Amino acid sequence: MCGIVGYSGPNNSVGPIIEGLSRLEYRGYDSAGICLKINNELQILKKEGKLDNLKSLIQEKKPFSHIGIGHTRWATHGAVTADNAHPHGNELFAVVHNGIIENAGALKKELQKEGFEFKSQTDSEVFLVLLTKFFKESKNVLSSISKAFSTITGNSAFVIIEKQSDKLYCLKRSAPLVVGDNKETREAFVSSDPFALVGFAPRIYFPEDSVICESSVNSSEVTIKFYELNLTPSNRYKIQGNAMSVDITSKGPYEHFMLKEIHEQPYLVEKLAAYYIKDEGRKILDQLVNFKTDCWHITACGTAWHAGLVIKNYLEQINRQRASVEIASEFRYKNPIINQKEIGLFISQSGETADTLACQELCKESGISSFAIVNVEGSTLYRNSDKNFLIHAGIEIGVASTKAFTLQVLTGYLMSRSMKSSLDDPKLFIELKLLSTRISELCSESDKIKKIAEKIYHQKGFIFTGRGKYFPIALEGALKLKEIAYVHAEGYAAGELKHGPIALIDEEIVNIAIIGPELFEKTISNIEEVKARRGKIVVIGPDHNAEIEHLSDAYLGLNFEGLNDLSPLYVNVALQLLSYHIAYLKGTDIDKPRNLAKSVTVE
């Protein structure tokens, strides 16, 4: 479910394919491969592990081909082996695949009974064998692709090359896939992410589901054609310029992208505030003035789900509108109660999260409007929503989300404030500017947080606690630490400790306790309970407080004054930095943590 890049044109395809795959490394993967057409034969090179292993093999072989497809794989079916790596190929076709073929097991058994052999444990090879079977029957590539695609179930994206021509074929179902071209250089491209094509393809096509794309290049032009599954011409695609910049792939002075992206947040907070309050985004939010709904169905996964929990608080406390927050993988299967006067609000950084997209489709089928808080303009979520609220975070390279969370919550806050007709309140922009300043101060004092990390990074486990609006931040803080430091961490509402989790507390457990000005005394009593059971206590709370300092093994004082509803975002940046420093001390791969992918495009 990771990176796909394909090329056809007059130049050596190896360069743009490997460059594109390199740009998509941040998504997470465990093997990489490339298929090239050389001397009218399909030749496949693939390696386990990092892309550098494939690059070394290519450097050794020095292949040249005018057409090729490449892939970085994040294993779903089958172990991490060279055989299971993509592309998969035979004497006729080679394919790369993102997604899951849900009926692969049954299809594989049928094909094996018919005498077809398999070289891998993957579900992806089933599509290749089906394609080969149907082509031997029909001798028509397009009809064979259509028939193979219609036979499988599940969400997938495929790119195919054939022995007989220099054409690229691709199609998808609820999985990201884009096509690009450069008319001047007569080159065609395909990828799972438009970022891979920056600088190569000035024009990007976004085909809809079940549309077959055929790219061909000759000595005079490049041609992109689209077909429905019945092979009639299709106009179900959108075109836009590829305006992204590749320079964001530089870490600048920072050792990791995650640290760079944490430090970008003060600037991005002010940029987003200006966009939605003073600039063109104001027109979008003004559409929400006096907007009311019977219920907001907020749906997301992972960090975006935590953002939804904070936004739920805004909608209920500021707007007094009911909101439910559901994990997308649960919501889509629970036969939810959805009424006509309600709204679906979907949150996703990539706009390609498979479970979230399925929930969006479910809500649309129920006849309710679909709103999205999303980072990627042109993504599937963006294209399928009735209203979009872009967070303008730029590309987030670190797999563990930092700046996207902050801007998702901030976008939700501005949506909430706009429904109260209060965007013209001069105090609002001051409050947002103050948040930017406080985050900047935190980043400049990162050494204080590093010293706390040095005291606790070797501990066995971590329990994050918070009350009220800080409870979602406790969940998010624990998730960040799990993601990048590979340690056991859990987030709890502080008042829930005595209802079970306190059984875990001993001298090897650290309680990261968030204490805001709200419910101060009650939260202090929860810390006392941990201290009485010999747990280590790290408090993130109001500065210059002797009582907290006395209770704590480590104490990070923060200035909450004036932040009001935005204080959870302030606290969260402190937890981002704490997780970063703990992971750094443990020596983990911070930007590309094991087993994780940036964009989860499968269930």
C-alpha cells in the first residue's frame, strides 16, 4: 500500500522511477522493485529492505529501458521476501499493486486447479495470473484488464506493462492513483502520489474508480486515453497542474523531518489563521455562519481521530451542537444511525485513508452532506466531499504526524468559531498569534524537554493522563511515543486511573500527567494516587507552581495564560518534543518507524 511509479518515454525510465520511489520512502515500506522492458523482454529487479539495496543492484546492472514500473511494498499478504516484493511478472505482463484483493484466496485455489502456478504468497499475483489467463483467451489487453479487475473484490490500484508495447495501463478502486504527462518531452507517468511526479509531469490526471487509463508515447506525441470497464471512452477524470514543490524534501538544519515539522508549526499556525480569517479562506468559513446541524458524525483514524475528539469539544462547548467521534474502521461496519439533518465530517491528512473514505461513501449513500478536513487538495476525500477545509500543512514527510494534527484541530476550531459569527472578533487573531508564539518558545527551549527525556527514556512503560480537553492530548501523546520510540504507552482520562489502569503502576512506570488550569485540584489528586504507588511522575502543567514541582520527578511548566480553547495544541507540541527526544535516545528510525505507513490505503 505504499509507493508506485511508472514511466514511458524517450529517456531511460530508471531515473524518474527511482527518484519517484525515493520521494515516497517516507510512507514506509519493506522491499522495493522495478520492472523494465529490455530487448523486448520484461526484466524484474527487486530487493528486500531499503530502496538503497535496489539502487545498488541497479548500479551493478546499469539497465536502460524506455518503459518501466517501480514499487515500494508494505507487506500485507506474505512475508518480507524478494519473491513477495513487487513487481510481479511473467512472459506477458508485469504488475504493481497497492491495496488488498479480498477474494484472492478463493481465486488462487481456482486458478491452481486450472494449472496456473504462483511464485509468491501475495494476493497481488492473483491479478497478474487472472490478467494472463484472460489475455490468452481474448488476445486483447484492455478487455483482459477489465475482466481481471471485475473479477476481484476489495480496494486496489494497479499499474501494468506488457511485453508487446510501450504502453502503461492503470486503474483503481478506492485507492490513490494519478497519471501525468509532459507534452514537451513526450513522457507519460503514473504514480500513487502526485508528489512523486513533481518536476516531471506538469499536468496531472485524477481518474475515478474503475476507469482504465492507457498511456502511449511515440516519436511525436504522448497520448492519454481513458476507458470505462466496458471499453467505451470515459470522461470520468479530472485534470490539474502539479504545483507542488520538491524543495520540502530538504531537512534543512534539522536531523529529522519530524523535528523540522514540529518547528514549522508556529509559522503554519499564523499562515492558517491569515488564510481563514483575512484571506481567500474567509469565503469558505463565511458559508458556515449560523450553520446548524442535528449531529456531526466525525470520522477518522489514528492521529486524525484524536484531532476529531478535540474538535468535538469545540462543536459541543462553543456551538452547543451534538457531535459523535468514531474510529473509521468501526463506524463503517456498525450500521450507524444517520439522519437527514446531520453532517459527516471526515478528517485525513492524505485524503486517501481507506477506512475514512468508506465511511464517507456510507454517509453519502445515506443522503447526508460530506465535509472534509484534509491536507491534500485533489485527493479522493477532497474530490468526493461537498465542502473542503484545507489545513495547508504542506507535505508531511515524518510518518508520525505532528504539524497535520495541529492544523487539523486549528481548522476545526476556526470552523466552530465561524458558526458563532465571531471571526471578526479581534481577540481571535491575537489568540492564534499567541499560540504561535508559545509554540515557538517551546521549540526554542527544547533542551529542557530533552533533559526530562534523559531521566525517563529507559523506563518500562508510560501512562499519559489528562482531564477534559486534555484527555485527547493524552491519547495523542501516547500514540506518538508508541509510534516512534517503540515503547508501551497508553492514554487515559485521569479520573479513570482508579478504575483499572492504576494496577499497572510501579516504580518502572512513568505517568505523563497533563494538568491545565481547569479541574486543577482533581487532577492533582490523581497524581497523588500514582505517587503513593511508587510511579514516576512527569507533569506538564502551569508554570511556577510549587505544589506540582514537589509532587513531580520531572516538571515542565507552561504558560497557559490567554490561550483558552487552544491550550490543548500548546500542550501537544510539548509531548511531540518529549516523544522525539525519547525516541532519539533509544536510537529508533524516527522518520520511518518500523511497520508503519504514512498513508493507510488498505483496511
